[in-house]
Amino acid sequence: MDLSAVRPEAVAGGDASRRIRVAVDAMGGDYGAEEVVAGALEYAREDPSSELILVGDEARIARCISGPLPDHVSLVAASQVIEMDDQPALALREKRDSSITVATDLVREGRADAVVSAGHTGAAMAAGVLRLGRLPGVDRPALAVQLLTEREQPLVLLDIGANPDSTGQNLYQYAHMGAVFAEQVMGVVRPRVALLSIGEEKGKGDARIVDATARLDHSTLDFIGNVEGKDLTRGLADVVVCDAVIGNVVIKFFEGLSGFIVDQFRAEFRRPPFGPLAAFLLRPGIARIRRRLDWERLGGAPLLGVGGTVIITHGRARRRMIRYAVGVGAAAARARIPERIARALAPGQTGARLSGEPSAAEAGRPAEARA
């Protein structure tokens, strides 16, 4: 399940008819504007109810477009690009007309509801914090991603890239933000929260794990202790919390492993004389497995804890993943994730459902189905 599974009409208190505006950093990513623009336009053709704003060098963007732009797609000029080897904070100061800064400012000014970038992760995160600000009660934001498990219900893993030096207090806040995301967007009733560590015994780990454990033990979250790396696909927890270094290694290992498994199957099924026959007989099952290992469908990671919807996708994203990332941005804006987190972290609300309001996923179900 990615965020695009949240239907507009399933967002509690939202307006399904409201046109969502997504600003796309057209210059970000390893493959340049060609892939980003192509992916964004693919999404635009699929969802005419959302407005897309392509931000970047207008001449370069124009060269990536064949034919007239759809009526719900527009361009906003940005003359600079933050490169992958730039230092984020310095680049934001020196490149004030960069595509990621301009796109984020559109959200700050109310001209867009979400920003999507495949560019420099550090710069996108810094722009989110500096231009949109942190939500009240949040010391540091976190990047969250969903991982599929054997239970079919995905888990939320955070942080996967925003803060490589998180403290126990930061992990404690990530747990609350992840729980809000799991409950209010994914429809998980009272999500189980765990810390990712080197042992399953509660409190086993470094000093920040010990600190976070003590804090979470006294919270109202359903904290179940530690999980190990081998437990992630077993679905023992709904929200798994770690620092950015561990989280980034985990998610990239999953990406590499899934590609490796698919490549091994492909090689064996091409091996004569029986490989092609086996592939034909197993084709339906292979398609299901391949879909489950298809990490591109997740699109991008929401930056939780800032005052706007920011989606950061992989720097190596091709047009297909960009298309999914734009869809994630539109769905995240409809789900009003920042507002939900702010309300959940307000005094007296931490760790609890907001005033009995149904989750985004539950809001679209019949009342008898929720009972």
C-alpha cells in the first residue's frame, strides 16, 4: 500500500472535489529533467483532477515536452539547480532561485499543496524545514517509507534519511509521528510501535535506544520494544523507528535484494530446456511476487514533522517512479498529514486518536464495517 491508495473521498474532513496542486522539482534526480518531466506528465494524464506545477529551467523543461501542455499543467521558472554534491545549507543560501527552493516556496505561499523532489535529499529536507518550518512539538522531521510484510499490511519505517545523528528524544517523536501516519493514513487501529535494534530484548542497544525505550514505556503508544532486521518482513510491528543511517541502509538493501531476486528468477527461467516452460506455468505467481517486490510503486517518502507536504523520492528514480511519487504527493496533500500530526502532538492528544475522528482509510468505509 502506498499513499495513492488513500482515495480523496476517504479523507476525514477533507473535500474530495478540491483540486490538489503538486509542485514538482523538475530539475532534481540523477537522470535530469527528461525523466522527471515525463513521469510527471504521465501522472497528469492519469489524474486530471490534480494540478501539476513543473518548476525549473523553462527552456529545458520545454525540450522535454512534445505537444501542448495539458490545461492542468503549468510551468514556474527557477534558474538554478542544487547539485548532488552541493552542501545543502550553503546551497540553499547561495542558490535562492533553485528549483527545490522555488517549489517549496509555492507550498509556503499557498500556491501548491505538496512538493515532490528526486533531487538532493539533504537540500529537500533542509528546504522543508527552513521554508515551511517544523510543526509545534517536533525537534527534527523524519522521512518515512512503507515496507511490505508477509501479513500484506505494510509497516512504516522511519527515519530513512533525514537525521543521521538522532537522539533518544528524536526517536520518541518519530514514534509518535509514525503512529499518526499509520493510523490516520493507513487505517491501522492502535499501531504497534517498535525500535529497530541489535536484539529483541527491550532496551537492548546503544544509549539512544535505551533513552527512547524509557520514554516510550511511559507513553500512551502501543510500544512493544525492539525488533531485529530479520523481523521487518514478519509484520511484528506496524511502525518501526530508527535513525537515518540504519533506516537508509535497510531501505536500500531491500531495494537491491528485491532486484537481485527478480534477476535470479529471470536468468533461471531463460535457461533451456525447462526454464521457459517453468516460467510459462508459473507466470501468474511470478507476476504476484514481482509486484510485491516492486519498490518503485512506493513512489516517495513523506517528510513528517514539517508544516507542509514534502515528498522525497529516490535520486535514481526513472519516469515510472516519478509518476508514483507525484501520486503520493497528491494523496498525501489530500490526507492532510501535517495537520493530523500537529493535532496529535498537541497537549493532551499525544499517542491518541484525534477526538475520536476516524482515520483517513476508515472514513471511506460504511459505519457497520468500522464497528
